[in-house]
Amino acid sequence: MAIKNSRRLIGAIILLIGAILLVAALFSPWYAFKTSFHGGSTTQNYYPGLPSTNGTIQYSCSDTPSCSPQTSYNGARLNNTGTVAETGFFLLTIAIILGAVAAIFGFASRGNSRRSRPALAFGVLTLLLAIITPVLFAAALPGAISNDSSSFYHAANASGPWSSFIGSSSAVTPLGILSFDWGPALGWYLSIAAFVVVLVGMIILFLGRKEPAEPAPAPASTASVATPPLTSPPAP
């Protein structure tokens, strides 16, 4: 028997995938700032989270004498940057909850097409938060880093994450050549991917919102057994 509400089912599954992508984005780095000097390099990976939480900034180093594995925004004296990361953390958390609720209503709409309406409503909110968060990072992070960055970087007279969201530069200092590379990391791209996935799920769910529910299976009919007529024995 063909399923009459296949679009609503497919849309709900895609909405769930979008929510899962947002969960992955929440636990992935959103920004990376790499500093290269004398053949060695240090990369700061910025995660969404509370400014006081250890591990919201993680380091990866190559050919450097010392490298701290991780710290917090407060510990690194990046208070303004931590505020942006904290805002992104809460927006992502809300988006994950709304995306999960949208998927639940999407699955429930298989039996009742009216439940596709709240699924679409929660999906719209998820869409907005999934795209607002990376836009917020792109717009607010350079200014926050500019307020937080040390005078050493500014003295190098080079552009960096304090001047743009993505790019690379180098500067000659009395100690040698400094090279900078910066830009969005995995989590930032995952949030945009989640936006696209949720959008696709919303379109499919919208197109299938009026499809009838899957009919309940008919009860098995009991076949009647014919009884042969009684006949009298032949006369001798």
C-alpha cells in the first residue's frame, strides 16, 4: 500500500538532520587565528560557549617551545570575543531545541496534517537562528577581537582578525616576520549547512502539508467456508 504522506515524513527526517548539524556546530570550532613566526605556528580555535568555560579556546601548535592546550575567553583576556561566543552559544542551543521540536511535529503530522503547521512555524524560527548566528560572528567578531587584541599585534602594523573576518597578512618586526591567517572554522560552515538542510525540509513539508494521512490497514476478512449440502443415501 502506498504511503500517502511521504512528503511530510521526508520533510521531518530532513528537519531532524538539520537539528543534528546544529548540534555538531555547537561542539565545533567557529573561528581560527593562526600566527606563524620563525618557522613555528600557533593556532587559536574559538568555540561557542560561556566565557569562563575552560576549553572554549583551544590551541594547536607546530615547532613552538611551549603551547597551552586550552583556556577560556576570560583566561585569555578576550572578554569582548567571549561575549560574541556566548551569544552564539545560546542562539545555537535555542535553534537546536526548536529544530528538534519542528522535527517531532513533522513526524506527528503523518497521522494529522494539521500538525504540519507548528512544524513549519518552529522550522522558520530554526532557520532564522541558524543563519543569524554565523552572520553575527562575521559582523561582530572583528570589532570584538580589535578591542581585545594586545598592542603587540597592533604595533606590527598588520591586518588581522581585528580588521576583517577572513584574510591573511604578514608584517616585519624587529624580531622577525610575523604571518597571520584567520577565518571561519568548521562550526561556522556547519551552521550554514544546517540552514540549507532545514530550508529543504521546510519546503518538502510545506508541499506535503495537504496530503492525506496514511489510511489504517483494513482488518483481515474471515473467509467463509462453504458447507456441502446434505444428501440422502441412494435407495438400494
